[in-house]
Amino acid sequence: MAHRLIQIAVIGAGQGSALDTLAERVGELLAQSGATLICGGRGGVMLAASRGARRSGGLTVGILPGSGATTSVPNPELDVAIYTGLGQARNQLIVLSADALIAVGGGWGTLSEIALARKQGRTVILLEAGPITRPDGAGPDDPHLIHADSAEHAVRLALTAAGV
């Protein structure tokens, strides 16, 4: 049986923020571990994580919302750009392509990816991503929704969730 690369998605805000340095470190560590970085392919956390991964020799894949480079400008750090023409629905493809996800901060788009990931049984590591509780009121005791306190911790948890 052929060896398959581990794929970890890094999700977060599309505009640059103070968390970009943290996302870049996550990308570096994922690349150093041999994991493929999956992201939404745009700016902000996605660009920063891609930059870190690529600088460390990793493979970067962006799953973009538009139907081509004129409707969905990919970040310059991607090795592979996949144009979906799906808009925000592309979040489901990001989730399904990942063995685990790391959320670095984020907003509504990131929250939708977290919800889709949990619906699909994927583990999500929360790094500076605020408290998230289950909608059924059962509390934040989901064993597959894990808070990390550093980039190193987040990557270690994601790799463990991915079976490495």
C-alpha cells in the first residue's frame, strides 16, 4: 500500500492580524513534521501559515472559493491552488481534505469550518480561537475540540489526532 502524506488544515481570518506570526510558526512546524498544509488559499492566517510551511520545505495546498485566478487570487506561497467555484461552501472541501485542523484565531468563516469539521468527526485544535461550546448546551467537553497554548502544542495535538 502506498504511503499517504498527512494533511493538516490551518484555518483562520482572511485579513492580516497579530496572529499571523503564530500561524507562520504553525506552518513551519507542520512542514518540519512532513505534513501537507491545507488552507483556504487566500490572505491572513492562510498566507502566513503557507509562508511558514513553504519556507521550511513543506507542500502547501489552497482550496479557493472562486473559479479561477481572476475570481480567486491565490496567495503567492501556494504550491497547489484548487479553484472550486463554490464560494464559502469550499469550507466543506477544506474540512474533508484534512486529517485534523488547527484554528488560529478566526471569525465567522472559521467558526463555520470548525462546525463542519466536528460534524464530519474531524479533530480541531483551537489556538487563540476563543471559547467554543456545543450548541446542545452540553458544555465544552468535546474531546475532539482541543485548546492548545502554543504553536508547538497545536501541531503536536493535530499530528496525534491525525494518527502520527
